[in-house]
Amino acid sequence: MKMICKVLKSIPGVAYGHLTLEAMQNWRMSKIDLFVREVLQNCSDAADPLEGEAFYVDFNIKEFNGASFINMLDGFETSVVSKFSDPHSKCIEIRDTGTTGLTGPLTVSQKNEKDHGNYYRLVFDTGKAQTQKYSGGNWGYGKSAYYGMGAGFVIYYSQIKEGEDYKSRLIVTLIENEEKEEAILRGHKDGAGSAGKAWWGKEIVGEGMEGVMLPLQDEEEIKEVLDVFGLKAFEKNETGTSVIIPYVNYSELMSNTISDEMDINPDIKNRCDWTRPTDEGFEESIFLAIQRWYAPAINNLELPKLTGKKWLYATVNERMLSYEVMCPFFQLVQKLYTAALAKTLGKEETGTEYSQYYNDTIEPIRIKNYIDNSNGGNTEVGYLAVAQIPKNKVNYGDWENIDPYLLLGYYEQANGNLPVVMFARRLGMVIDYAYKNEWVYGITESDQKNNDEYLFAFFVPFLGERKRLKSNLSVQKYAGKTLEEYLISCEASDHDGWEDHDKMTLVSSIQSNVTGKIKRLWKNEPEIKNVVTDRLGNIISKMLGITKQKLGKSVSKSNKKGRGGHSTSKKFEFKSVIKEYCGERQKLEFRISINQATKAILIGIMVNSDGSNLSSIEWERKIGTNFPVCFTDCYVKDSNIDSGEGAGTMQINSNTNGPDICVSLCNEERKTAERLYRSSGKTIITVVPRVPFDEGRIIEGELIIQADEKEYEYDLIAYEEEK
């Protein structure tokens, strides 16, 4: 049997093969990872509408006679046939069952413009997103990961149900880089002017239908193709899809996985079977990649109970990937995901036997500026489940002493213990294991209190209709959208992260909030909250490094740049404590102890917004409203008026000059290349000496802070003025 070919020609506006392949390039992930993620996501989408508690996916790695397949494809020259005629060629089949299959129209004339259907979208479309709400696909480029696994050929075989009838369809596709000298279609009779894409199937016979390509639909013809690969047809009353990728090159897919230069124990390296370019190594790499990206869904019997969603039943060469055979680290990943998911649903997950080995906590993540809480709801966007676990408790049995970073493909990080943050949405696919980007920004191994522990965290957002963005957002295209809809729009075609667009800062706010909580747990510090509200009698203002006061704790931060850090800098120590509340104001006493000669000292206010501390300038540029906190008055007790006998103190009020010190209340100013920015309120106190403060000098005083009616967290910072 010869299958008829249709080659896509290079004309203006066509989707070229090399562009389709480039859409899924990702230097951070291997081709195997991209492939497994995309395959399982598509299977999950296809299973979603059907009944049942699980969806079934089988990975089958086979050997076949390359000549038997290439000779079925019409149009190739002898040189191409010879190139693909290895009798020991390799292929991989991914078969899902109990799914809808490749439904929908077969030709352009039959398709609906709003929804092209599963078959047409997968086989012919490029850049056409899923129409199913909350599905995994958002860009329509994910299938290009299939074509990078082999020479560029992909076979789609599916059985669907239409009414009471079951129907089959099979078609062969090719996507390649048409610009390369070794492009396959350069050796095809119709390959001149190719755009790097072609299809093989059955041509429609009839007037005006020339060039219209149909899939094989005859069961005997389909069986002839499947026999080449040693594969079976679907059962009589079965639905699903089989994706077959011939001419898989293990060496190319798995080369240089672990380089000789990496500092990894040789005994451990020898146990990393999934890195070897062999039949067994390739099978293990697929087995591990399924766990790496779909650990939350594998054999997770909690999912149907919590969400009604299906769990994943996966096999590799008939070896079932059950929870019991999963790597212990990925069992932990599943536990963290399920715990956070349950909290977003207001439920409790069961089966917590693993928690006996680690200290865990579940933290809400709140974002004030974007989430609609007009109907009495809160501003939570999701939950963060965190586990701090001894290194010797993470993996055991066959996986004992295998570093989790090796399992994640972060070979350069092996033997380290930076915290790792995972995040996902409803599909249960881990979008990323972040250990050095915005999710853990500024956290280093030196921040950790215990070097014998790992810290792993999983963020799960609220799903579906439960959380919506405000209807009056400045970026109206997202106003009133669900949180999940917005996060889907933030995913790239390879689904490896979330990134804000259109001047939105929702994702970055979530990341900052997560980072703050991780850093606190990593350092084993108590949570710090400085709250300013219209009922100041109920407020706690905490400033780092001070003993407890009657009304709460008090903290300060001080260093030269005035950001973050501890209560003491090299040049001075700043402390403050709340003394009393009066209406919307609060009075604080402060003390500055000079350790080294110091120039003018500034005291400022930083307000916390969704995990980030903002100065008044940053607030007004980012949030767009007046800064909610300001200084209304201050005075300094100058205890160094005279150096001789009779030395005393003199109260110097704000915006006045004393004999030794000048105190001022002023607006924060910042000059940029475009303009000079000036805050709306008095948010800076300057304490300026006539000569630099000497070592041992003590400056004491009081300051008054006023807040508006909103509730925010804040810190005071003290820093030396930069000249």
C-alpha cells in the first residue's frame, strides 16, 4: 500500500515548519520532558469530558523495520528510502484510552471556524488554541514537541464514537526545518518550494476535490500500518488516540545529560539509569519524566474525591507507574500538591502517612490589589504547602542517596540544598520546579538555618469560578476574569512558567509573597506583621530586634541602602517602640546608637503590598494611589549640646534647627531619566548634624505616624544619606 502525499508549499502567510518547531524550543528542558508534558496534557484534556475516575496512557517503545514504513509513503527518492531503512529502527507509541479521540471534521469545508475539532487542530492547525475552557493548551504549538523526538514524522491514529458507531482514522504527518540542507522533503518528488510540512493519507476522488487529503479510514489499511510497528488496533468498543513517532534517536535525545565536569559522586552517577542513551535508559527517562511533571496526578485517588477530576494511570512498556513504585521524592511532591489543593477547596485530604518524616505547614497567599472581594470574600489566591525534610529522609530504598536535584534534571545543583518551589493549576501538571528565579528571588543557601534539610513548597491557586479579578482593573481585558483564566493567559506555549503581561503585576505579587514566606521558614524566623489601620488600638507594629511591648512587638530595619537586613548596621543601630495610639495616629519612641562616624540619617516608611515592601515613590507609581502612611510630626532630644559640665538636652521639633541637629519632614524624591518623582505625603524624616555624628553618640526622639482607613503592613527603615 502507498499513502498519497500532500506537500505544503511556501507561499506568503504560510506556517513554515522551522517556525513551528522553534515555538517549543526551551533550553531549560530536554526534548523528552517537553514531549511527555505535552502528550499527557493532551490526554488529560481528551479525558476530561468523559465519565470515570482515571485516564489511561500507555507508552510503548518498539523496534521496527524502517524500510517497511518509508516505502509506504509515496514520493520519496531512493536516497531518502535508503536513509530510513534501518531494520532496527526505534519508535515510541503513546496511546490513551477512555478518551474522546480525534473527533471533528476531516476537511476544511467541513470545519467550524470557532472550533476546528480535535483532529483538524492536531493534524493541520498551527497556533490554534484549545476552545475547551481551562484546558491545558493555550497557544496551539505544543504538538511541535512530538516532531522533535524523531526525524520529524508523526503518525496519528484514533478511534472515535459517532452516535452508536465507532470509526477509525489514521494519517502520517511530517514537520521539519525546510531551511536545512538535509531536509527530508528535498528528496521528495513534490518537495521543491516546500514549507517544511507534508501529510500522507488518502486523496479524495471527485471533481473539484483534487489535493484534499483524508486519513485512512479502512480498518484493513490501518492494520497494515500498525503491523509495521507491532501495534494492535483499538478494541471494538474502545475510544482513544495513538501517537506513533518513528525513527527515534536515543543518542541525540540523551547526549551529554550529565557531563564529566559535574561534581557528582561516580557511584551515584552510575545509578542514574535514565541518563544513558540505551533502550533501558530511554525507557527509564520516560518513566522518570512522567513522575517529574505529573506526580500530582499519578494514581492520586484523592483527586476524584476533591475535585471530580481524573487521576493518571500510566504504563511504560506495560510497567505500571503506581504510587507505590514512584520515587519517594515524587510521592512527597504529590502530597504537597494534594494538601494545598484541598485547602483551596476548604477540604482536608486524607492519607498523610508521609508527613511523619518532615515538618510541614500550609500558608495562604493573599493579594489585595487584584482579587474581587466585594461579596464578602477574602483576597486569598491560593495556598502554599511547605515541607522541611532531613536530607536522609527524602529518598530511600532503590532511590537512597539520590539527590532530588538529579531527579529534576538540575545536575549542576547536585549536593546543594536551595529551596524548590513548584506550582500548578487544575491539570496537576507541575509547571516548574523553581530554585533560582522569581519564586525564590534573593534566597541563598547561606540563608538557611539547617544545612541538613531540604525545603520544598507547592503553590496551588484557586481554580475555576471561585476567584475573580476586580471588575474595575485598569487593564480592562482581564477585568472580571477568573484567576485561573488569567494564569492560563500567562503561560507560554511550552507551559514552563507564568509571566505577567499588559502592565499587570499579579503573578509577580504572588511570587514575592511566596518568596517572603519561604525565606521566613528557611531561616526559621517567626512571621512579622506590621499593621496600620483606622482602629490603631488593635494594631501590632513589629520592628525587628526589640523586646515585647504592652501593645505588641516593634521592629526596624537599617542599613546603608535602607532596604531589608537586620536591626544593626555597621555604622548605627536603630530601635523603636510604640508608646500610644490616638485615633488614626500612633506615637513611637526611637533611639539611634552611633557605632561609627555617620552623616545625615534618614528614617523612612516601607508599606507591604502583596509580599513586596514599597517606598512611597514605588507605591504611587505601581499602585496608582496616594501612599497610605505618612509622618505628621517628630522631635529629637539633642543630648550633646555641650560637651563640658552642665551638658543637657534640648527638644528639636520637626523642620527646625537646633544648635547641633536639624530635623526635617519631607516628601520622598527620586530622579529618573524621564522626570523627577515626588511622593504625595511626608514619608521621610531627616536628622542632619552640623558635623558628622561621632562614635558612641545617642540620638533619641519621638515620631507620629498617621494611616488612612485601609489595612496595610509596614516597616520603618533607617539609613545613612548618600552624598
